[in-house]
Amino acid sequence: MAQANTAALKAGYHYGETVEAINTQYHVAPAKLSPGTYRNIVGNQALAWGLLAAAKMSEKQLFMGAYPSRPPLTSCKS
């Protein structure tokens, strides 16, 4: 059973590596932005900042983690 599962997993991996059904190359033209200071942000950072903002606006504490015996890692109270 384990050998059959391993073979199926490897076959699926190799199929995904060689199939040409999906175009994964994109051309993104330069943005037309006015001069200024801009911030680069990625998904995890955006999510974290959004959670912090929501906690602050709702006046609730934000708990990040799975350890109920520990205090919250972040408090949004000023």
C-alpha cells in the first residue's frame, strides 16, 4: 500500500512538472505612479496588520497562538 501511494504521489508530481496546460509566465508592465513614498507589503504582513487594526478598532485584545496558559502576545491598547 505504501509503495503504491508513493508511486502515485511521484507520478502526480512528475505530471505537474511536465504538463504544459498552464501558462505560468506573466508580463507586468511598469506602473504609472506619481512620485512619492510607497510601501511594499506581502500577504502575511498585510494579514497581521489587518488583525492588529481590527483589534484596536474593536478595543479587543488580539491573541496569537495556541497556548491558553500564556498571556496574549500582542495587546493593542494604547
